[in-house]
Amino acid sequence: MTAPLKEPGLRLRCFLGIFGSLAVMITGCGRQSSTSVDAPARREWLVIFSQCNNAEPYRAAQNRRMEELFTKVPGVKLAIYDGQADAAKQISQIENAIRQKPDLLIVAPLQRDSLTKVMGEAMAAQIPTLCLERDIVEPNYTSWIRCDNFKIGQMAGQWIVDHLKAKYGEPRGNLIEIRGMQGVEGAIHRHGGAHSVLTNYPKIKVVHDATANWFQPQAMDRMTEALNANPSGVDVVYAHNDPMAYGAYLAAKEKGREKEMVFVGVDGLPHEGAKYVEQGVLGVTFEYPLCVDKAVEIGTRLLQEPGFKPEKTYLMESRIIARAGTAAK
């Protein structure tokens, strides 16, 4: 039988010892509980990509590359909207995206002016917004990832000059130009850049100028009209993208005139423009990078690094794609 504690001091020391042990146990339990409750759950992010037109091969390649890269980023859910070459539809889709409050919005604008306001609304909603290759009227974006279309146009113009000089001993000849969609930055600057060079050579004549809105079938129709109006003497066809250059080639081939002229394109996708060059269908094309790798890199940092402040503009480099064994002028 345990003897009773007769000394008050001894009883107090025993009480304090027991109380202290309980406090340590409670504190330890509390820490363990806090750890289990406060452990951060795996973060998930919604990324919405507003694509202007999935039907264009360049745009389809962008989509595939973005899906491929974002699948490697844990926690990202990617949704791609197809504007179907309709500015009103793309605006409506972006408005819907804003209501979903995504963690990141990426936009490949169809047109400069019409997309400006709605992208401003995304910025006002504090949604990080990346503008992909085409620009808008006002800088309503976190970052713009682009290539220099004016420089590409200059490269194309100089190649045309060099080709005609090699053909005739001087820069002279007849040119057909097939443009992209009116009012779009790519069409404006691919035209402007080329003509900043060509205007220095008055013997190079533009005998037909048409718009095919980036589409191969429309380019075939416009090229057929151009060939009917110019029954002979066409030296160069400069198209603002490879699908239109290929459409022009098919129209010329139907008339048995494809060997009369050389075809110049822009984009340089491996399975499209670059392949056409190797096949001898195009004389040359100029790469316009997809810009997707940089968009995913910057977008991922915006998601994962709260203090990250990207540059306003990222400029990607182009390159000439000529047939193997030929000089890249």
C-alpha cells in the first residue's frame, strides 16, 4: 500500500511534474495534428488557350506542342478553345474564360483591333495573360511572345531580289503576292518588310496582289485568277504562309505552269513548308517559330513563382529554309 504524501511541498512538486508531462504530451499531439491538417494539398492550375483557328496547320501544330509541354507540368489542366477564324466567337470564348477565373490565359488573337478590349478585361480581372505571336492594338497582356514579321518580309524580299538577279543577270521580273488576312499583324508586316526591299528595284513588278486569308483553297482560287490575268511571264509567287504558297503551286500545276515560276512561303513547319522545299515545290520558306515553348516556360513560372515578373516582350528568331545543297541567300 502506497503511503500518503504528507509534505505539502512534495505534493506540489508531484503535481507540477504530472502537469508538465501532460502539457508536453498535449503539445506534441497538437503539433502532429497541425501537420496533418495544414499540409498543403497538391496545387492544380487551370490554363486556357484561346486559339484563333484550329484549321490552319500552323495553329494545329501550336496546339499539339502546347498539350505536349503542359502534360509535363504537374497540376496543370489545359483547355483549348477554337475561335474558328471568327473574331466574335473568339471574343465570346475569352469572356467565358474570364468568368472561369483561370490561373493563366494564353491568346493567339485573330485580329489586332477586335481582341484588344476583351484581353484588357482579362488583365483587369488580374488574370496573367500571354499574347502569342500576333499583336493587338493596346498592350493588354502580361507578355507578348513573337517573331519579327517585318524582318521575315525583308528576308523574303531580299531572296526574291537575289533569285531574279541570278535568273536574269539583274533584279527584274514579275511577282504575284498572296496576302494573309487583312488587318492582321503578320500580313501587314510580311508585306511591308518585303516591299521595303523590293521598292528599291523598279524593274521588279507586282503584276497581281490578292488576299487569301491564310487558307490553301482560297489561295488556289486567287492564283487561278492571277494566272488567267497573266497568261505568261510570272517569275515569283510570294505567299504570306506555306499553305497559300502550296495552294498557288497547285493552281499553277493545274495549268501546266508550275515550272515557270518559283514559290516563296512563310512558316516552315517540318511536315509542311520545310517538306515542300525539300520536294522542290517551294523555292524557299522562312520559319516563323510556334512560340509555344517560350509561352509554356513563362506561363509555368507565372504559375509556380508568385513573385516572377516576366519581360513585356520576348522575341523569337526566324531562319531561312532552303533545299539541301542550295545556297541560303
